Amino acid sequence: MIKIEIPNPDVVITKSRQVGEKVEAPLSSVYGFTNYNKIPRDKGGIILFFNAKDELLFVGKARKLRPRVKRHFEDTVSPIKAHRDDIYKIAVLVVDSPMEREIYETYIINTLQAKYNVEKVFYK
């Protein structure tokens, strides 16, 4: 039997609200996330989207993490397009190997029962 362990996230960003006095250049935000710069730009890995109750909503993989996370909030074909406002936390796991990304994605979807993943689901 193969034993797979889900790695700890390398980066976790949460939705934040800008409070306080107005500043000259407000932080740009997409759906309340202002710290995309913490996500590696040119590394591949797994992306986990959670709601405020810490329930896993969607799992995705990418060759380049930061652009893919941003595209999930911009695309009209993204699987989470109707649920973007529900996302409260984004966890990123850096995984360089494409084969390992595929294995981790499928394993996480089925182990943690991601709510909006419809492909690669074996638990239904």
C-alpha cells in the first residue's frame, strides 16, 4: 500500500479588509486578497481554497502558482466563479514535479472532499 501525506502549506493568505485612514495609494485587492506577492510566481504546486469555516472548497494545481491563483478570480470559466465571495483563505503547496502535483491534487480532493471539484472525485 502506498502512504501519502499531505504536506504543510508553504504560503497561506487570508482575506483582509482595509481599515483605518485613507492612504494615497490604497492596496489593490482582488476579492479581498491583497498579499498575492507571498505566492511564488515561477514555481508549480497545489492551490487550496477554503471558506471562513475552514471547509475545503476547491483544489487546483498549476505550473506557475501566482498567475493561476489570480486567474481563478478573473476567468469566466473557472470552476469557482460562482463561489469567489465564499473564499476566505488560500493555501499554497509548492510541488515541483508535475507527476507529484497530479497525485497530490487527486489525493487531497478525495481525502478532504473538496466541495466544488467535480473531476477526479472517487468518494461520491
